[in-house]
Amino acid sequence: MTPTALTPSEHIPTLTDLELECPPLPQTLLEAIQLMERPEPPEPEEVEALLQHDPAAVARLLRVANSAYYGLRGRIGEVHHAIVVLGPPAVVGMVMSMGMLSMKSAFDARTAAPFLNLVRHCAATAYLARLLIQRAPRPGDWRPESAYTAGLLHDFAKLLLLYNKPDAALAAFQPGAGPHTPEEQEAVFGYSLEVITQALALHMKLPEPLFRALMDLYGEGRGDGVAATPGALLRVASLGATWLDYGFDEPMRREEEPLDADWELTAQLFGYPDAEAVWQTVEAAREILQNYVDAHF
């Protein structure tokens, strides 16, 4: 069953309304998002069909499959074998992150490096969001695959601003110095990141549950009562990625700085003993996260 896509509404602006343009989106990225967000897991044949018209994605998939991150015995030389060995959801996740990376050609010499840092941050956030669900004593109803997708897209509005308003974005997106409140964001960019994310979700025809997850990122983070989409976990995964050296514009953690309320809330929502246990789960993944990101980039 394909999840219901977001449709135009008077409550959701379009990119045209905001006078913004989206860089060209790889078709495989959009198809992979839809496939990952279905309630039922993707079949190997569906994933193979997703890749059949994208030889560049196939080449990157085989490179990643044979990387140190997976450490498999014997070389994987064809797509079907990679899908079966790694698992269809893992391969769809790779296709999404590689689709994000392939957008680099749309950025100029000034913004290419920040773009790459942002995509690396998003990939690390996606990995940690999925990991925290997988390791959770009480994972609830939010699937690890959905957490991965939401983590990968959580900062897509910043990518759009790098593309449309490079001068303002390059000046604003500095570690710890960027506009944080909606009012500050509106003063710099004309619109808040939440409003831009809404317009992007409509443009990309994102499934409605994924839209709710991204909107929860800007709320209290407890979920909307319809689907378990805790924004607190996304914010924790984003901070964790930054503190493990995959940051974009968030500050590094100062020594002995206490964990904030999002870490406590994530512990409560997912059954971790306390906020420190959430951080320890993130920190223990440092080496494997490095292998994962290095394999993709």
C-alpha cells in the first residue's frame, strides 16, 4: 500500500508562494522515499527496479556494499546480490542518501563545500535516528526506516536556502550562530524553516506521515497523537551527529554541558533509563558512524 501523499492546501504554501526554487531532484530519490515510507517493507525486486535506470546509483551502491562499513567476505559484483545480502530497506536508505549527494552539481563553487557538509550531517542524523529506534527498550510505533527518512530530510530547508539565497545562508549557517527562532529566520530569509519545510514537503509529494514527522521537529516533539513522530528524537540525532563531528550549523557540546530536555524526553518516549543512556548509545556508535558516512562520501 502506497501512503497518501501530501496535497495542496490553504494551510500549506507552495515554493512559488515563497518565491523559491528547488534544485533538480533525482527521480530515484523521490521513488525511494515513497518506497521506504510504505507500511510493508520493500521487496528485493522493487528495489532492483528502482535502480535499473540509474547506472550511477548502481555503481555507488556496489562501492558502498564493498566498503569497510559492511566488511563482507567476498566481493559483491551485482545489484541483486547486494540487495539480498544488505537487505532491501538498507539499500533504499543508501539510494536516498546517494540521491541527496548527486544534487551537488546544482551548487556553485562557494556553496558546494557547505552543501557537502550539510548532506553528510543529514546522513549521520538519519543513521543515528534509526539506531536510537533500533536500540530502544520501548521503540513504539515509529519504524526505524521512517526515522531514517525523516532524519535524512530534517534539514532539507537549509539546502534549499543554500541554493536560493547563498549569501544569506552562508552568513547565517555558522556553528552556533545561525537564526534559531522563527522570528529570527523570517528576518534573515523572509520565511521560517518550518514554513519552507512545509512547501518542500508539498513540492516533493511526501507521504503525509513523513510530513507529520518533519512538522513535529518544530513542535514540542511528543508526536501528534496520530502517528509516533517525535521531533525530540530527530533533534537529538541531529545534535548527536554534530557532537560526533558531522555538524553543519549547530554548536559542539561544551565539556560537562548537561543534556537538555530533548534528551530527557527521548529517554521517556523510548524507554531508555535516562538522558545519559541516550547519549551513550549515540557516542558508542562513533566508529561505525564514521565508516558509514565515509562509505557514502
